[in-house]
Amino acid sequence: MNAVFPGSFDPITSGHMDVLTRAAKMFGQVTVTVMHNARKQGRHLFTLDERLAILREATAHLPNVSVDSFGGLLVDYMAQQQEGIIIRGLRAVSDYEYELQIAHLNRQIGEVETVFIMAATRWSFVSSSMVREIASYGGDISEMVPRASAAALRRKHADVYAEREAEQRARTEG
Ligand code: PNS
């Protein structure tokens, strides 16, 4: 059976990677699909192409994982897939209410099943938005995201990281 792991992935985190790696052991093929909405494009730090490039690099070692994107309703995307199941990760009880609503709606409007995978507790506090926030100040996000995301975040905030590293060097030298 095949599965789809949908999300914004702005950018993919270690929590997403944990859920994805475990899903890849349970399903024959897993497609990580960036769901995008042209009208909401400006709300993201990374463009769709950047998010896809990060995902391709971060998942290159997983042979049964592929990367895709779709700009519409998830149920319409699922209708194009064969025997598709939606995978969503749950970090904490706080995720559950929102995810429960979406899972029920997707089953009602598209007869699609959702399977939840509990992210490892190690990542329960990690979200793309928090990682973006930390990186915007030049903070250390290297543990919270795969290498491809960390490199892309550092490139996005190259000036902030350079400034912070210069300050740190000055402190240790002075
Ligand atoms: O990573 P996110 O932002 O939590 O992912 C949410 C996502 C993209 C999976 C969800 O918003 C979605 O499926 N969007 C596509 C549009 C859609 O089908 N909306 C109806 C869900 S009720």
C-alpha cells in the first residue's frame, strides 16, 4: 500500500523526517507532497522550488520515498493516487484537535483514510515555524532539521549568521 505525507514543509524538520522514515518502513511507497496555494505563496519563507529541492536532498537516502507538489485540495490529489493513505504526524495532544477535524473532513469529502504516526518525543517541541524563528536570529537549528534544511536556512539568513559568528569569535578572542 502507498502513502502520501502532505504538508507545507517550510522547511522539513527532524520531526517530519522521523515520521517519514517510519512511514517508509510501513508502506511500499511514500510520496512527500508539498501542498501549496498560489494565493498564499508570500506567507512562506521558502519558495515551492526551494522546498522541493530541500526535500529531494533530505530524502535522497530513502529509496521508496519520492517528492511531489500539488496546488489544490488534498482529496483531489489523493484521487489521482493509487490506494493512497494520508500520513500525518502528531507531536502532542495540541496537534490532535486540528488533525482530527482535517482527517474527518478528508474522509467525508474524499473517502480518504488518514494514519497518524506519533513523532518521537525528542521532536515534540520542534515545528517549522519555531525553526524559522530561531534561524532568523542566527540561532543553532542544526539538531532540529535535516542538513539540507539547515544549509538552506543558513543561506537565507547568511548575514545574520555571519554577524552572530563574528560576535562569538570576538567574545572568545577578547
Ligand atoms: O504542514 P502543514 O501546514 O500542517 O500541512 C497542512 C496541509 C498542507 C496538509 C493542509 O493544509 C492541506 O491539506 N492543505 C491542502 C488544502 C486542503 O485540502 N484543505 C482542506 C483540509 S480540510
